[in-house]
Amino acid sequence: MSKVLICAAWPYANSPIHLGHIAGSLLSPDIFSRYNRLKGNEVLMVSGSDQHGTPITVKADREGVTPKEIAERYHEINKKAIEGMGIEFSLFTKTHTENHAKIVSEIFLSLLDKGYLIKKSTPQYYCPHCMKFLPDRYVEGVCPICGNEKARGDQCEKCGNTFESGGLNDAKCVHCSTTPEMKETEHFFLKLSEFQKPLTDWLENKQDWKNSVQLFTKNWLDEGLHDRAITRDMSWGIPVPLENWEGKSIYVWFEAVIGYLSASIEWAKKSGNPDAWKDYWTDPEVKSYYFLGKDNIPFHTIIWPAILMAYGGLNMPYDVPANEFLTFKGDKMSKSRGMSIDIPSMLEKYDSDSIRYYASINMPENKDADFSWSEFVTKNNNELVATLGNFYHRSLSFTHKHFGEIPEYKGSAEEEEKISAAISAAAKEVEENLDKCEFKRALKAVMELAQFGNRYFDACAPWALIKKDKEECGSALNLNLRLVKALAILSNPFLPRSSKGAWNLLGYDNTIYDEGWKSLNIPPAEHQKLRSPAPLFTKMEPIEEETNKFGGFSSLNLKVGKIVSVDDHPNADSLFLLQVDIGHEIQVVAGLKKYYSKEEMLNRRVVVVSNLKPAKLRGCESQGMLLAADAGEELVMLLSAPEESEPGEAVNSGLPQNEKRIEFKDFQKLTLRIGSIQGNKVDIGREISADVREGDCGKVAVFLPSEDSDEGLILRTESGKAVSVGSEMPDGANIR
């Protein structure tokens, strides 16, 4: 038995995690952790929400809330999604904690005391319009290396290269699109240049790392390491622990990697043994693995090792098995690009093991892998259901029906050895690949054993054998159930829900981990009672590919409405009871008394969500909802349909509409904002691309595929006229 430290990259707490996060950096550490636990090793697996990254402050600015509100909201959403995926951390914490701030400050001061941090006054991006220095995510421009037009201030997501402030071409402030100036500001720098030789020497012994990781790291070293700023002009984050440095915080790239250590220390405190973390960080025999996406490689093979060297006394990374990207239609999954498939939504529709199977068998280990809905269905139906699920169910159900327990084995030693050899060969292949963090090959070996099981079951033909010789049939089924047990153990790292299900159906009351890897070839106890079988996987129906990035808008059925009567709600002082003509009259309950008089409401042309499920509001049925812009309790304004539009006219922006009734919670998932026409762009607190047409002006309503999308869809009637709102409504206001 040995100890293993497993560290998984920290997702930003600015949006729900998506399938790219799972395939890239969250699933592989869980597979590796489960495997090691089955082997009897003690595992500490840590990660958490990166709550101090500028994506959080960007999101907060857009929503008009504090960064902490955003960070806490998405920490809870993502923690729940991770648990829903069956991913088990020893501790999944967050960076906005006293413990993390304390550890980061200690390391900062230690490096400062040892002379590894120096002060420099350097030019940084400064927006003269916003009158503030711009952190990396507040700047976008053209990457000088690959030409990517959406590179951010310090790193290009597309090619992975990083650069100092001022390195972007055609840089713009993401808030106002102003070209920033370069202005002097004082910051602390990590003397990364001093670690050129120590890191080069250390990396010489890492020839077994992935080629992509070695190459990426070598390129950094070949270019020469440069001192790197570790503080920034920003109040959200961990404050610089020195006097007269108010308003500056420690840069997220420096403090987030320290999170692996601070999370381990937090785990130890919560475990009741505050020094337990030292067993994983100071014992040179303990191997530490860091799982992440390829865009994070230099932070884990250059910067974090340099910090560890500077601090001293802690283990260096043993392996950094970084994955490539999971793409969607050829583009990197990314919330900011509107190209993502979020996990909370997937878990509402699909089984966690189905998602885990696809992400594992299609894992982007050595090259980018593309996701498609059709392949997701095919992998589930033709492999998971038809192979593994089929073998589980036919073996367990037939045995349960005719014996109700594990039958005795009275067959030949040669036949028994045949099954034992198949299990041993599969286990050896799975073990060899998982030891090297090659997850796809390991899972393929598991599925090959399941295919062997199906062939063996067919060869035994128990449906015929039971009629001829029940004892011989029992022996054959005994061997099939040995395969079921072995598959439950071997598949557990990948498919924990179904492996637990198969284990329980075999009649075990303990856990797979109680028996572990060592029991792979130990037959289940004869006469052990089987539980009533049930299929462990479900076949999926074909999923229609969504080809239009604005396809989510088509879940709505919006119509022009004309308010034809306005009455007080009989049971609520704050509500109106409206009759609205949308081609036919419907009744709508609206909480608008605080903002409009009856006279202001009457004959007004509005936009109505006409396919909302009717709901009783204080005793009166509401058959639709009026769309309004909301900038807080003091400013709520109804959207206005063009005066020349007719009641019942579709507000569809040229897309098909949905006749199906939707719940209010479904509407809440959509992102609708107010923006100002600015030339051929729309300003929603930041400029986005949109189909601006001649005659468009003022404030318009815009649909976004995602919160961070750089492209929007202006709401238009069938005649092409834009839906508008009063000029008092600020850009970026929410529509509800």
C-alpha cells in the first residue's frame, strides 16, 4: 500500500462546468483515484472552485452584483454537478477562504524573504474611458503568435502561448472597446529567470511524461524564462500581505496553484489530524499527479514547480498527464465562446455513467477529440447498453430466475482456468494502462472482457442447458457471474454507478472497495443470494443535432400583444389583471403596478411569451407573460413592439417558433439582455456582434446563446423591426 496525491485543475466559478471540463481535467483524476483505492492505496484528491479569476469579476460587472455572489453561486452549482457525475474528491473547496488566503500569504512572504520576489514598475493596460488598470480578462486582441482575434490580455486560448502586458495586437477594453494605454504601475514579480537551470535539470528525468507536455514545457524553457508579475491592480482576490499595497491583489495564476497545498491542509484540519497533509507533501516516496487541460501546462510544469523549489521542503509533481481539448463542431468548448454543453443540463436528461463512458472512451488524451450528439447516442446504445449492460443483465437475470443464488461450480478445472485467464489478462491490460494514465485503452480492455463474456454466455447456451442438465448449467452460470464480478470491479473507476449496481445484484452487502482489486479472480461465494435484476443502462433515442447557435431561442413562442383592458387583481394590491390581444385574447397577471398606471398600460404594444404553461397567481390564471427589462427594483420597463406591428405577429427574428408549452424555469435558463446599437455592434455592457440592420437605433432586446457569448440575436418581428425599450434602461439590463 502506498499514498497517492491527486490534484485536479480548478474550474472558474463563473459558469456551470461543461463537458470539456469533464473530459479535460475532472473525470481522469476520479478514474485514477478510484483505481488506486481499489488497489488499496491511500488517496488524497483535491481541487476546488477558482473564485478569484477575472472571469468572475467580468460576470459580476455584467450582472450588477458582487464577485462573491457570482463565485458562491457557481461554486455550489459546480460542486453539485461534480457530485452528480460521481466524481469523489477528498475535498472540493474554493479559493475564497481564510485558509487559502493564509497559505498563499505565507508562501508569498517566504518567497519575498528569500529574495525570489522583486518589485518592478512596468507598463500595464489602462483604460482611459473606464479609468482603471485592466486585468488580463478585461483585454482582448489579436494574438501575435497565431493571429487568434479573441486572445486575452496574458494568454491565447487557441495556441496556449502567454505574453506580458502590451503583447497583444489591436488590444481593446472588453467593457467599452476603447484602445487601452500602457501606463506605469508597481507590482511584485516572481524571479522565474532564476529557475531556468534547476527546472531544466529537473525535467530531464521526466521522459515518461506525455510528448505534448514535454514539448510544451521544453518550448518555454528554450525561449528562456522571464520574471513574471504576481500581483495586479484589482481588489477582488487575496490582498497583497504588505502595508501600502491596498487595492492590489495576488495574481490568480500564482495563488490558484497554491490551492492544491491549501486544500490539502484544509482537508487535514477537517479530518481531525492537522498534520495529515504532510504525509502527502513531504514524503519523497509519495507520487503526486496533476490533471489539467493543455492550456494549463506551463502553470503546472514551470511556474508551480518554480514556486515549490523557491519555498522548499515540498514534493515536486511526479506526473502532469494533461489532456488536449474536447471540441464541439471543431471548436474548443468554452462558455465565453458560446460553445459548451453544460453538465447540470446533461444530468437532467442523461445518466451519469453514460456521460462518463462517452467522455472516457472519447477522452482527448493525445489529440483534440470532437463531441457529437449522434456519437454520444451510438456509444451508449451500441457499446454500453448492447455490450456491458447486455452481459450484466442476461447473466444475472437468467441465474436469478432459475437459481436465485450463485450456483455451485462442479465443472472442469480447465474451463475454470479459461475464465480466470481471461480476467487476469484483462486486469493486466487495464492495470498497465491506468498506471500510465492511458484511460481510453484501459476502458477498451474492460469492454473487450464484456464482449468475451457475451460470447462465452452464447457458447454456454444456458437456455438449452437448463433443460438438459441443471447442475452443468449452474456451473456455466457460476463462471459467467465470475465475469460479472470482475467487470464490476474493472469498470468501477469509469462507471461507478453501474458497477455498484452489478455488485449489489450479485448479492454483496459490502462495497467494491472492501474487496478491491485483489479479489478480481476470487469467485463470488456459492449460494450467495442474488437480488432481483434490473437493467443497469438505458437505451437513448436519437438526439437531433442543433446546428443554429441561437437554437435555444426557438424554445420560445413570442408574439406581439396589445393590452385591451387593465384591472386591479382582486387578491393582490401589486398586481394587474390584463386582457391581451395576441391574435386572440388571453389573460395575463402582471406585477407592474409599481411602475405603470392603468392609463399607461392600456393599448400598449408589448411582447408576450405565449407558450408559457398557464399558472395561478393569487387565485387568477395567467396565460402568458409580458417581457420587461429589469435594472433593479427601481427601474423596470416593458419591452415595446414596433407601433406598426399587429397583435399576434410573431417575434421570431427569422427563426422557427416552438408550439410546445414550457415551464417558467425553462424561460429562466435563457439569456436576454438590453443593448445599445453602436454602428454594426450592440453594446450590452460590452460590444457584441449582431445582425444590425438599417433603421436600427436606440435600445434593443438581444438573445445570447450563453452569458459570455460574443454574438447576439436582436429580437425582431416577422417584418424585421426590432423590439425596443426606453433610453433610460442601462445596457446589459436583464430581460424577464
